[in-house]
Amino acid sequence: MKIAVIGTGYVGLVTGTCFAETGNTVTCVDIDTAKVEKLSGGQITIYEPGLEKIFLRNQKEGRLFFTSSLKDAVETARVIFLALPTPPGEDGSADLKYILGVAAELGKLIKPGDYKVIVDKSTVPVGTAAKVKAAILSSATENIEAAFDVVSNPEFLREGVAVDDFMKPDRVVIGTTSEKAIKVMNDLYAPFVRQGNPIIFMDEHSAELTK
């Protein structure tokens, strides 16, 4: 499957690399061109035990790419992960400006008839999936309501064991009521739960609350 991961911080880099490890073609996007150059050149930008080995292997085998062009990454992707920072605002609430900013850009890039699953991977408050969907639709110039679904897929990664946590999760939580999105996400995560741990499907609000 072709995947785009928006954001190459801790969660984005682990997510993108681990999905490449199971045979997907992954393009990670970041607006920091210097960082993209480092990553494209095989220089990992975070320290996480076990990550560099699979990062380099998947780059070498042509499954893991980096770009600063959102358009290039999104064009061919079936699944788009939003792994963007949500820093706390002055009142302590999560600042969604990066996520909603990218969502507005996605609205201009998604085409009718080219179905995509947009996945909130960042730590976000309840109700974010609905806001992301609204931001995508508000910037679209065509009727794309049937061309995408927004899914909540919270991460439960622990620093120091993040690769193991991703490759062998205790459980995978996916928030969506769309049968189309359920099938895509089930296929995507199937290789990670072969030992019998569950993929738990629920609605978007419940998944956001689980985090």
C-alpha cells in the first residue's frame, strides 16, 4: 500500500519506518528542507533503539522516501497519516493549528473518485476528527465528501521501546464508522497483529477518548 506520513518527528518517523518494514511504500513529508535532506541521505534525526537499522534497510530497498512536497506525497497515497505536533496553548489545551493547516491543504489536493483515508496519529482532543473533516471540505474546490474518510488511530509508543511497541502492539485502536476505511486500516495493520492481539474498532470520538 502507498502511504504518506505528514511530520517526521518521533511519532512520524517511527510510524513511517515501521510501515515500510511490512512492505508498504512510504513517503514522509516535512516542511524543514534541511531535515528532509538529512533523512534522504540516510541520517536519522532521532535516537530510538532499533530504528536506524530498519530505517536504512527500507531506504536501501526503495520503500522509504522523504520530501518537502505535500502534493507529491499525497497524490499517490491511499492512506495519509497526520503525525504533527499539538503543543499546549496558554490554557493547556492542544493547539491544532498544524493539523488543521495541513487538513486545509489536503482539501485542495484530494480528487473526487480517488479515495483516501486520512488518519489522525497525533495526540489530539476529542472532536478533532470532525474538525479535520470540516477543514478538508472547507478548502475543497470540488465535491470530495465521498473521496475520503477521517480516522482516529492513537499511538501508544514508549520512548526506548517504540519500534517493538509499533511492530508488536498490545492492541491497535482505530476510530471510524466507515466500512471502506475499516477494510483499508484492517489490511494495513494485519501484519502487526499476527500473534493474536486485537485491532479494536470504535467510533472516532471513542478512539480519541481512549488516548
